[in-house]
Amino acid sequence: MKLTALRNTFAGGEFTLGGVILLAELAACASTPGAAVDSGAVVEAGTSPTAVVEAGTWPAEATVNTCAQYASVPVGAYLVESDYWNKAICPGAQCMAINKTTGAFSVTQAPNCGDTVASYPNVLYGCSFGNCSPGSLLPMPLGALTTVTSSWDFSVGGVSTDEYDVAYDIWFCPADNCASGFANGTEMMIWLDYQNASGWQYDLGPVSLDGHTWELWQGKMGTGTTGWTYLAYMIKAPMLTSVTNLDLNSFFQDAVSRGYIQNSWYLYAVQAGNEIRTGGLPYNNNNFSVSINGATP
């Protein structure tokens, strides 16, 4: 769940995929501000406004280890994002190991923030709040979508008192103009696995989709003209840690039938990750893919 339209922007900088330049306040840990990232380095948000990290300066090894608040690593047509968006409220550190060949990643350290969402480390396909994955087919009008399926496998560590939800975060825009935010649009989350976390704001009751039963919650995010509708389909037990060709379009059409999105609207982004609150580590995102109209990037 994104509580602010600035969640996926870099503090003090810009992220431009088309120009393959990451311009932000970045510096390698325990090194001089502005220094190049050497192999095995941990990348942290720093204080230097002049550091420039080009795509080719990522470590030569397959694994990128990063504790950056807003790291984005392109993998094929996807982006792996650290997305530690609520650091001001949930201070601490979040560290990840990202395989830049396969897109698999692990979250090995994260803040403990009670029942408040601290971050959403995820894989992104499409465009969400200023970040776009390379070569995406999105945005596309819902009316042009014949099939949208996704396969995903993950694992969650921790103990029974930990708090988290592992979920899709899917974004819809009333027009093709949501590059930097989703005013008057809809955010749809599909919770596959969660612990000590509950729905929000209005419980709309159960619905059966794609062979499973879900509890649907609806709310309003933001305020005024910048706000958007929030939908959460929360799976009823048993939880899932792996899905194969989950029919996302069945969720889209259920939302259309309820009037929360329209077929003339645009599907902008499909994300898959963990809304980390407290514990649930290590979190391993083993594989993820989206297929749109039979095309799997």
C-alpha cells in the first residue's frame, strides 16, 4: 500500500531508466562519497549530491548487495526495488541481496515497526510512481487485455509473532496519464500470505476467484484530487507461497463489476513483494513473472 505519491522517488535525485543513469545521493558504504561501487559493495543512501552511478558500475558478480532506501535494479523487463518508503516513520536499515541475472532477491535485514508498514521490497513490471521497468507492454487499456496471468514463488522466515503481508500491488489509471501518481485511480492488492495483519477500511465480504476464497476490503487512500481507491483481496486460509498462472484478470473484472475500475482504464503496473512491518525475515522472492495476452517478458 502506497501512502504517498512520493514513495518511489529518490530523495534528492532522479531515476531515469531510458538514460540508464541513476542520479541520486548515493555512496558506497565505508567509502568516499561519489566513489564508484566496487564488487560486493553495499550501496547506501548518502549525503553527497554529486554522486553518479551508471548502470555499468554495478558489481560484475551476479549479486547486488544493497542497503539503499530506494535501490532499483533492472532485470530484463522487470525492476527489483528496495522501496523503503516509510523510513521517516520506521527508521532503521533494510538490506537486500539481488540477483541481477534472475531477479531473485532476499531481504536479510529490515526495521521493526510494530503493525505499521515500513517498506515494500518488490519486483515491478510496468510504471509506478515514476519508476518504469524497461521494455514493458504497460500501460494498456483493460479492454485490450484478453489474459493476464502471473507465476510467483517466495518464502518467509521469522516467528509466529512477526507481522507482514506478501502481496501483489497492481495499479490502474483512468487515463494514460499516471506517470507520477494515481489520482482518482485504483490500487489493487492481492494478499497471498500474511501474518498478524488485517484488512482496512471496509469489509465487503468473501469472493471466490481462480479457485480460492478471498475477503475483499475497500478504502480510500490520500485526500482530495490526489487520492485513489484501495482494494485488497485477502486470501482465506490456507495461505499460498507459490502460484502458477494466477488469473489476475479475474480480479480485474470483479473490480469492474463492482464499479471500482472501468474497462476503459489503463493497467499501469503489476508489483509483487512483501509489506514488511516486523520480522518475517529472511524474505526470499525466488521467482516472478507476468504474462499479458500470452506474452511473457
